[in-house]
Amino acid sequence: TAQHTMKSVPGQANPHEAMGGMNAGAPEGMDGMSAPQGMGGSAETKVPAGVEGKTPPKGMGGMSEEQISAIMGGKNDVRATADNSPEILLENYYKAYSEAMSSGNWGQANEALTVIKNYQIFNGGTNLPSKSKINLEIFYNNINIFGMLAITYVLIGLLLLILHLVDIFKKKSGLDKTLNLAIYPFWLVFGIYTAGLAIRWYISSHAPWSNGYETMIFVGWAAALSGLLFARKSPITLAVTGILSAIALFVAGMSWMNPEITNLVPVLKSYWLIIHVAIITSSYGFLAMAALLGFLNLALMIARTKKNANRLNVNIQEISYIIELAMIVGLLMLTIGCFIGGIWANESWGRYWGWDPKETWALVSILVYSAILHLRNVPKLNNQFVLSSLSLIGFGTIIMTFFGVNYYLSGMHSYGQGTPPPVPTILYFIIIAIIVLVLWAFNANKKFKTK
């Protein structure tokens, strides 16, 4: 949600800053304003005369008869009627807001805002967010933590990748110590990333992976975690996962992703949300890292020459080990997540499996990655080229499971569906580029056959 701020006339209070985030439907010139559901999000509430000191203790719902009488006796009627509905109250505020923007007189706007606040107190009770949550949400919206992290990750990821490539292609580059120290700033950025998710969790009061925007952010977090876990085995994973996290955060920031903090739909109000969705989505991070490392391996195969073949073969072998490990971890988590999802489905819908599009494509992903990992038992297919190529191609099933099902297919998991964006033209060019890369690497690999 966005916060709008305006200047008030000298000597007049301006409580309109706290209305940051009012729902769509504002008059022209006030777009970008959306409020938390239930019209929560206003700052300090000014209680009408006669109610001061009579608010119920924290944790108690509703209001006393004395409070209700005091409010009803005021000039601002807060009863929920056809003439005093949230829509009417918002419309009155928008009109007063527009007039104040022109005239500079905020008197009517302040009164309209007071009516809204009183309405919230009377009808919301203890469902209203606490002052600490309101202040934290305003802070969270202002700093745009995930937007800043996207820029940070892409910069350090690209810089680290360039340094690694220099180290790979140049003998005695002297960058080993520098590359080994890169893990510390990555841990720092990852800590900030985790704090951002924790803040969103506290504000929303539920796990921050309940919709397309939140799961996309969580995929980036899982990718960053996977890079840190494998960094000791191969430091280049930090560079790859840094870029991967940046991609995930940039995608989450696109216009068709809705960052609004909303209430959970009934089916998601379960402890299985924390377990099932977290495990499934985390597996995407590991499998995405394997795909990007596969892309890098294919590029290194193309770049091999007689002069650098020995040095590049060592790096290709090292990256291949990480690809296989990442796919094993990702497949294990994906499989466990699907079994847990079946238990949740039985509790929610009365059946473990129903060939829902989401369930079907999750099964397809499991079968595809199981086949890829078992190809090492086929002698002619047990090589680095096949592993790297299929780790990249196989990730297409994950993209279909996450984006294709959520945005283009309907089913029992439609609560996670968003507005389907048009298929980007660049997607076709990416598919063509991957095909060309695989064929190119295949021809280059014939000269340097390695297991």
C-alpha cells in the first residue's frame, strides 16, 4: 500500500498522512492509494468527547453501552447504515480531500477523517491494528525494502560473477581471498531480507507466502539461502543466487503483482500454510539455482579451448556437483511438500488428490526431476552436458507450475490466482536462446568429452 502525504495549512493538524493506503476507487489524481482491508491503517484515533478513558482494556472486543451512547450523542454518527456505509464515508473523504487540495482548507477533510476513525472504533473493536503495527506498516511502505534489495542483489551478484569469470579464465588472478570474503556481505543482505519478511509477517499476522507477490519474494529468499548453504562448496553459487534473487524481486515488483497486505482466504487459515507452502516454495529456490548453474556450465563448455580446457574442466566438474546436489535437495522438498499438500487437501476439500492443475503440474515436476537425476544410471547419458542441459530445461516445469497454473489455469488453487498478464514476447526469445545454447554446447562438448 502506498502512503500519500500532503501539507496542511499552518496551525492545522494534518492527520491525512495516516490515511496512506486507501482503497482503489479514488478520484482521478488519487490513484495508487489502497488501504488495508476493513479501512484499518489510520494512525492515532481521536476518540469523541465523552469516550475518553472509557475504552475497554486491551484484548477485550466490542464497546460498552456507555461508549456507544457517548459516540451516538456526538455529531459524527458512526452507525453502519445505508447512508453511512464505508463506501459513503470514503466518498465523502475523497470529496473533502479534493477540495482541500484546491483551497488549502483542511477543516472538512479533518472532519470526514474523524468520522472514518470513529466508524472504525465502533465497528472494528479489537480487530483494528495496533499502533505499533500501523507505524511499522508505514515504515515498511516508505523504505520499500524489497525494491532496495533487488537493486542490491543485482549489483553484488553481477560484480561477483564478473570477478569469478576473471578468476576462471585468468591464471593466478589473486582473487581467491576476495571471493571467499564475499560470503559476509551476502549474509548481511540476507539478514535484511529475512527481517523484511518478518516485518511483513508481523503486520499481516500470517506467513508471508499466501499470494503471488509474497511467494515470489519467498522464492528469492530461498534462492539466496541455497547460495549461502553451497557457498563453501563452490563460491560461484553466491553470484548466481544473488542474480536469481534479484530477478525474483524484480518480477515481484511488476505491475501485475499485487503487494497489498490482505486477510487470508478461509482455506489458507491453517497451520499447513506455514509448512506446505514454505517447503514447496523453498524447493523452487534450489531448483532455480540448479537451472542457472546449468546455464553457466553450458556457457563454460562453449568457452573451452585447448589452452584453458584443464582449468575450465575443473570448474565445470565443481559446478556439476552443486547442480546435482541442488536438484536432489529441491526434489526432496518438492516431494515432501506435495505429500503434506495432500494431507491439507483432505482436511480442506475431503480428498487427498483430485488432479487439480496445480497438483498435476507439481506431479509432473517431480517426475521430470526424478528422471533427470536417475539418468546418471544410464552410461551414455551420465555426463556433465546432459546434467547441465536438463537442469535448465527441467526448470520449465517449475515455471509452468508456479506462473502457468496460478495465472492461466483455474482450479481448486484459484485463490492464488492473479490477473493474468499477457505472455511476454521476450519469453519466446528466451526459449529460442536456450535451444541455441544447448545445441552450441553440444557441438563444443564433442571436442572435450568429460564425465
